[in-house]
Amino acid sequence: MSKLQGKTIGFGLSGSHCTFEETMPQIKRFVDAGARVVPIVSNTVMTTDTRFGTSLSWQEQIKELTGEELISTIPQAEPLGPSKLLDVMLIAPCTGSTTSRLANAITDSAVLMAAKATMRNLRPLVVAISTNDGLGLNAANIAKLLAAKNIYFVPFGQDAPDKKPNSLVARMDLLLETCEAALEGRQLQPLLIERFNY
């Protein structure tokens, strides 16, 4: 039986639209493992159509997978703190913009409010980065979060070092395993992985 059976997972999605297709099957894995998945989305997810799909289509897919309404505003996310609803909070994908705000305690989206609420309750926050500047200006923010208590990272690596040498992306197929480890107070290892084979 999965360690996530009966747990409530806050599943935060920020605007790395290119990884949504890879992320959606992972939401189903959590549900199949017996977890309740509470979807929390950024404003970008709610409003932006891209070549990877329309905002409405992604919203409908998330609601269908989880059976839950989307939390998309700061007032909707704020009660997650006092209610202690979430056993673990996951941000997948976590953009460079969201990473930098998280590292600098800026709470300007539903996803970041849910993250703050989780940290307030000393419960694990799991980050699955997807950023073109992970080895650029955002490297300092990632380092700051790596050293923080109760924050865990989904294993990540360079996804296209030949074309985007600063880009880092997490292995979305390890979301569930990383959350299981985080609930035990462990960082899933190895943390740095090779996403690109030469």
C-alpha cells in the first residue's frame, strides 16, 4: 500500500506550460495511490493559452483527474494554513519566477499562499523545478531553498545543455516518490540526475 493512502496532497501548478503534458499522468498516480489531490493553480494557468494547450483545456483536465475544484486565488488558498488540510504540498512544475518568489518569501499567488500555509504548519513542501535560468540568476534561489528546512526537491538535471545551458527540469515521473520520502523527512536521492544523454 502506498504511503500516500489517505493523505491530502496540495498539487500546485505554475506556468511552465511545456511540462503540463508530462505532469498530468502524475496527478493520476497520486489519485490511484489513494491520496486526495487538491489542485492549486497560478494566475498564468488560469488565463494563458499557449501552443501546448488552452487554459480552459488544462483546467478541465485537472478537475477531471482530481474530482476537485481549482484553488486559484490567494483568499481561497489562505484557509489551508489554519485548517491544516494538506499533509504535503507539491509545486509541479515550479517555474523560475515561482522559485524566486518562494525563496524570497513573496506570496502573490494561490500556489505561493498554499506553500506558505504548508510551511507554517511545519509540513513538507516539495518543489519540481522547470526553469530556463536554474544555472543562471535563479541558481542562488535554488541554493537557498535547498538549505531550507522542510523543503524537498524532485530530482532534477539539465534538460537541453546544448541549446539551453542554464535550463533545469525535474523528473516529473518521480513526483510521487519524492512526496513519499518527504513525508518521512527524507530527500529522495540522487538529487542531481542526468536528463540529457550525450
